[in-house]
Amino acid sequence: MTPFGEIMKRVVEQTPGAVGGAFADSQGEMVDGFSSRFDAHDWAVITAQYGVVLSLLKSVLGIWHYGGPEYFVAQHTQLSLVIVSISKHYYALVAVTDPAQIQGAITSMCEAAGALQQEMA
């Protein structure tokens, strides 16, 4: 596991209800990740799909003078995800099964963003 995977594993282990975390490039290719619920292929597909969504949001919302989106939340019936833009070329996400844990997931991901950026330097 790379240092990026270690950071994401810590996020999952420290966030109540979290079942997966990933760090990926802007093309949706997972650099590294960790999941206690999904197999590696399924987790890579989920990660890539939300990279596409983030890219579309950046295209749509980036026209404002306020900058593009820093993060967004996708809440589904059985899974909620927090997707965070790490840099122009990278993003990270965490998935939780309990919607009540979304705020904790946001906090964890914002803290992890700094660690991921530092690791990239």
C-alpha cells in the first residue's frame, strides 16, 4: 500500500460508518484506496464514476468567479459519498453507510486533503 492508501485507510478507520476511501487522478484512475466492503474492482469503478461527476461539476460550476467546487456529497439509499478535490489533477472520496455520519466524513476528508497534498509535494 502506498502512502496515499495509508492516508485513505486511516480516514476509513477513523470515520464512523466508513466502508471505503480512495485517492484518484482526474481521469478516474485510482492511485490507491482501501475498502472494507467492496472488492478492488467494484471500488475502482465507484471511484472512477464519481471522478466523472466531479469533472462535470467543475465544468459547470467553474464558470463562476468563486472557483470550482471543493467537495460534494452524494447521498444514496444505502451509501453516501464525500468527494473532495485535492488539486487540479486529483481527488479523493470516502463512502459511509450511515447518512448521519456525513458531517464526520466531510471533516475527515478535509483533514486528509492536507495530508494527501503534503504527500504529493
